[in-house]
Amino acid sequence: MVRKIFYAAALLWIDIFAAAQNVGNIAGDPGYFPVAVWLQNPSNADAYKSNGINMYVGIWGGLDQVKLDQLKKAGMKVICDQNEFGLKHIDESTIYGWMHGDEPDNAQWNNKTKEYDPCRDPAIIIRSYKELKKKDPSRPVYLNLGQGVAYINYIGRGECRGDIDKYRVTTDGYLKGCDVASFDIYPVNNRDEETQNNLWYVAKGIDSLYSWTNRSKPVWCWIECTKISEKNPRKPTTSEVKSEVWMALIHGAKGFGYFCHSFVPPADDAALLHDNVMIEAIKAINEQVHFLAPVLNSPDTKGYASVISSNDIVPVDIMTKRYGDSHYIFAAGMRSEFTTATFEVTQGSSAEVIGENRSIAIREGKFDDEFLPYGVHLYRIR
């Protein structure tokens, strides 16, 4: 209850300033930040909405009237395949965008030959994009790519392994065929030596997509929150999920989603909803993201702050914003070790650590803070 009262008051404060802002996300609303779930049953829309989810991506069997009604009743946006029903409801605001098939950059399983075909030709994605936009130019087209975006040498791309030109806009790659670019990598669940438990690969993938699109389109990603397969080592901790989310945001993600499935017998496509500890933690993460949505949707600032890490092997990455009468620094330790960060700012006398019930005095333009392994701190500076 205390947390609900705090966020209600904080959201009221944010809304006062939101009207004065002219910068928003692709939805055109500076107070809206996409937080999604992947391929979930619309009958669970109310449950996800109550935990801070505001978007579905993917609908089994395609959108129809029953599913649309369930999503609309919950106030849930949806990105889905562009089917005949969707095109007949072109004025329905619940439909946020259209999507391609998942992960065309990976080797493609062939049910007839029972073998893997090569990754899909980017030209197919670009042609499909043009067809989708011709039928509905008013909505964005979403494309989700695989972990090869971050893990360049990912074996799952088959003969396309390591070929980043197949991604680049400038070489007529996949990213030329979308308005919103996304990818997934799940470092805790991964079993390969290069990426396992290296949460910073989430941020690396965000950087790749921005580089390959020349920062011309919004970038999203997917976050692990379950043990996905019985072959995988473990599920992420709640603090690791928070770290992955904020690493992505600090590197510029304009939306993100949770992969809620678990294929550990008995398989559960809504395993997140059945994990009381994880869903409560994710609810808190989402509340904080929605509270800060107008800040996240505002332009980055340049030259306001710099940071030095006391531990040479732990970079501390930051994003800086100016919103209303305050500056913001969002910071994450990018490795699994402790460090102390020294921040230098051009103005401000106090750094409120958002959500931690503490403040740090700024003296001579500097302040220090300790970071746990993969630690995250969010500062509002006045």
C-alpha cells in the first residue's frame, strides 16, 4: 500500500511536467513506455496488466474478436500478425503494430526435411515490410531478431553465423524491413561459455541494433525471467532481471518485454504469473519504469555528467536526462563485481537515489556511490 501511494503521488508530479514535453516514443505519448510479454494468452491480459505490462507481442492463431475484446477490456496494446480480421479493424487503437515472423536471422527449421535451412534472405523481410506498410501505413512494423545481434558468433545462425551485413540498413539487411527493431538474448539461461551469466550482452545487443540502423529507429529487447529449459543452468534472480532491464534502458532501449515461458516439464507458457517472487519483483520494476516514462522518453543530455569506476574491470555505464527542474543519471555496473563510482556533474547539490529512500550530497560537483555486482542506481539531481 505504501508503495502504491508513493507511485501515485510521483506519477502526479510527472504528469504535471508531461504536458510541456514535445518528445515521446513511437506511440506519440511521452507518458507511455512499452513493457510487453511474448506470445501470451489474451485471457491473462488482466493479470499481466495488474503487474505493469501494457503490451502483448504475438497472438497464437492470430487476432480475432474474442482476443481483441479481452485485450481491449484490459487496456492492453498488441503487436500481431497482419491478418484479415486486423485489417478490417484498422481504426482499433488496441492494435499498436504489425509484426514479422520471429528471428529470421537464425537457421530455419524445415519440418519436411527435419533439418535446418539457412537464415531467411533479408530481401524477403524487406518485401514483406513493404506489403505490410502498403496495407496499413499508419502503424509500425516490428521485427524481432535472435541472439546473434549480441553474440556475433552464435552457432544458431548456421551458415549465416557472424554475417552482420545481413542486419545492416546500409547493406539492405533485415533492419531495413521494420520500424521497430528488437532482439533477444538470455545470458543466465544460456549454456555457452562466452555469454553465460554475462548480463551485459543485453546492452551489447542494443548497441548493435543502434549501430546497424544508424540510430534511425527505436530499439527494443526481451528479458529472461524464468528457467526456460530443463537443460539450462538456472533461472535468473530478481536482481539480475532488474539489471538486464536497466542495462537495456541505459543503452537506449525504447521498449522491452519479458519472455514468460518455461519448457521445464510440465511446460508453462505463463510461468511468470505462477512465480510469486518473480512477478512481484517485476511489478516493482515496471512501476518504476512507468513512473519514469516521461524522463525515459525525453532526449538524452550531453556533457552533464561523467563517471569513474574504482574497479578497472567494472565499467559503470550511464544515461543522463533533463526533465522538468531536475537532472537524472541512470547508472549500472556492467560486470559481476563490486565497485565504487565517482560521478562528476556540472550542477546540482543533492542526488536523490530513486526508490532507495536515500540521498547523497554533491560536493564540489562530485558524489560517490557503491555498486553491487551488476548494481543499478537511479539518481534525480537538484
